Amino acid sequence: MLAVENLEVRYGGIMALRGVSIEVAKGETVLLVGANGAGKSSLINAVIGLVNASKGSVRFAGRDLSALSCDCRARAGIGYSPEGRRVFSTMSVKDNVLTGAHGRGKVAQREAWDWLSGIFPLLKERAAQPAGQLSGGEQQIVAFARAMSSFPDLVLLDEPFLGLAPVWIARISEAVRQMQARGTTILMTEQMARPALKLATRGYVMRGGEVRRSGTVAEIRDLALAEEYL
Amino acid sequence: MEGLVATGLIGISLGAQYALLALGFTLIFGILGVVNFAHGGFYVLGGYIAYATTTHLGAPYPVAVVIAALGTAGLGYVFERFLLERLVDDHLATLMLTLGLYLMMSSGILVVFGPESPSFEFPITGVLRGGGFYFPLQNLIVLAVCIVAIVTLYWLVYHTDFGRALRALADDRAVAAAQGLRPKLLFPLAFALATGLAGLTGALVTPILSLAPHIGDPVLATSFLIVILGGLGSVGGATVAAFIVGLIEAYSAVYLGGSKGALALFTLVLLMLVIRPSGLFGREARGA
């Protein structure tokens, strides 16, 4: 479904990604794991189009995304939940969620809201509350729902556990399982390898802007857990 | 007592006019992060389009007002889409572009219509009198149209997909785009909405006040003052501040004299900046 080949990303003179290649098949949950600065978020941002790649290609569902803007990539079927949640703080929870379903018509929006607020009752309870007033874990649920409201084929989850208490990590993990149960393909990054490995089917261990190892969860577990402490 | 009530009504009417102007100004800042120095120019252009449509084409005044609003909105769309959009993140460049557009609009109007104020009068005259108050009918009509426009704008911003998308872009442009919102479509539309409001206000108000090529300067200054008082980028703040400014202007003009009124206003804004730098309803910092 997603094929990234030989991708390079530079921030001025700093090379954030050095010839990274990854693949994500339909229905998989693929984990990008590595320490801070490993290039995980740069890779996610390059896939959604928030940063430009200086070399390499990103193909999604057989289509080359390289020339497409960020909004075109999202409308092509990619959902995005950013690092640090970045909910629209002054907007209500419901408006945040429906932003992801913009332009899809009232019926599709109602369907998305009913489905998501059914999975995450918190959304209904806090529907009218400004999202900026929610706790970090609650905001993460809103960011998930916003990414899912367009019923995307692929969801990018960037550091979903970042800064969360263990109780919220468990709840967010459950939310990811809900996405998996629906058959959603997921590419997620996480510094906290231990809980993330429980959710993934395959993974890539990154360091210094490169992929150091890839394979099944069992194959990468040792290196991934070692990287967690770096 | 009659004078007190009448002045209050004039103040509310002024406030509604200022609100329409300031809402457009604050929308552009809030969504695009652009301080539109051409905003006063769209007000003047709206007045001249309405004047030319009624005088030279013989159209009824309400039709002229609609044409003025649509014309200024169209120009705003084209300006944003083909010039401003390319440089929207460069604050100095957008400042120069909007200032340049204002100078071009003022000069163009001067060349086409000349420096003299044309005779452009509101088609309805008369005064509404009631128990303890009087109110010029033209002000009443302008007030009604402004309130309808303000309510429509609020509905658009807070109860439609379009408004939700604009608010998301204002909050975090990058993340909004990553949710599939199209800045290249929505930014020009937002700009057109704002300049259309300025043109509508110009078409409504210039027959009552005055019409001349350079009246855009005080309009820009008042818009600035209102959005600073209300909080840059805040739609609610701009509305409340506009009515505060309108009432202060009206009462000070009657009871203190025009220059003292302006002094009172600027003192108020200065105090606001010292006590609450982000304005009445402003946020501490704008999203990237």
C-alpha cells in the first residue's frame, strides 16, 4: 500500500533521512522505532508532505505522491495524527473531528461522527468543549478521531504515547486496536518501544536518519528496546 | 434624555459599520497572518463602485451595493490567488504588497473619478421618532444591513464546513492541510469574503459620511484600533471592540468634541496594550 524508496530529507545542511526505504502492506501496523532524532517524524512528515524530500520517492496505492501537496495526499486516503497531538485548540472537540471529513458531505460526516463517538464515548461527552482544554490523553483521542474521520486507507500516527501517563497509554493502545479491528493500515512512530511493539506486526529500527534493522516484531525487539534507552 | 438615547443609537450604528470592517480585517490576519493595508482601499472602492453603478449605469442603490460587495470580493480573490498567495508567509512582502495595492487603488480612483468628492447620497432620508428617541432612517437601514451581514458572517464562520475549515487553518495551517483542507482554495475565498465586507461597508456608509479617494486612511486606522482592542485575529473580540469604539466615538463627539473623543479612544487602546497586550479576547500567540 505504501512504498518509500531511497528517501532523503534535508533541513538546511542537516540530513534528517539518508536513503530510507520502507514498505507497508494493506492491513499491517508497521512501527518506526528509534531514539529522539532518529528520523522517525521526518519520515512521517515526508509521507504526508509536510516536508519535501530532496531525493527518493513515496508511492501510495500505486500512485507517486512526490508531486502532490500535503492536502492532496490527505485526500488521496492518508490520515495523519501529528506528534504532540496539535489539536485545533480553540475549536470544539466535534469540530476538530469533523475537520478530517471536510468536503465529504453531511451524510458522510454524520456517519464518521456516529462511528467515532461510538468507539470513543469521550468525544460525545466533550463534543462542545474546546479541544485545548482537554488533557493530553484526551487530546490524543481527538487527534486519532480527526485522522480517522475521513475513513482513510492508511493512518500515520506520530508518537501517540508522547508525554502520556501509563493509564492513557493503555487507552490509546486500545484505540489503535479499534483501528486495526476495522482493517485500517497503520504506520506509527514511537520512542516508547515497549507498548508500541505490542501493537505492531512489523517494524523498522531507525537511528541517525537511517534504517538499522527491519523485520517482524520478534526480529527487531532486542534492538528496538535497546534504542529506547539511547 | 432624547439626545442621550439618540447618540447611543448612532453609536450602535457606527459600531455595526466598524464591526463589518474590522471583522474582515481580523479574519485576514487570523487566517492568513497578513495585515491587510489595502483594507481601507476596498472600502473606498466599494463606495465608488456603488456610486458609479447608480450614477453612470442608473442601477437602483440596493443593486449597486450588491455589485460593490461582489466586485471588491472578486478583486480580493484575484489579488490573493495570484499575488499574495505566493508570499503569504513573508510578512514584509505581504505588507509591501497590500500597501502597494492600496496606493494603486487610491491612485486609480483619483485618475478615474478625480480628487473632488462626488455627490453620492443615500436614497432614503427622514427620521424615525419614538418615545424619547430619534434615529435617522438611513442609519437604521445601514444598521439593519450590517447586523444581517454580521449574523451571516458568524453563521458562516461557526456553523458551516467552510467556516470550520477557515478556523482550522487559522489555528494550525500545516496540520489543517494534512487533514485535507486546501489552503490554495480557502485562502483566496477568505480574502474575498473580507474584502467583500469592506466593499459592502463602503457602499453602505459612504453615501451617509463622505466619498473621496483618500478616505481609506482613517478606515484602516479605525480597523487597526478595533482589532488591537478586541485581540488580533479574534472575531468575537473585533465585534465587541467595534461597538465599544462606535459608542465612545458617538458620545465623545457630542459631549466632548471630536478631537477629545479620538484622544479618549487612543488612551483606551494604550491602556489595553499595557494591561492586556493580547487585547480583550486575543490569544497570547498565534498558531504557526
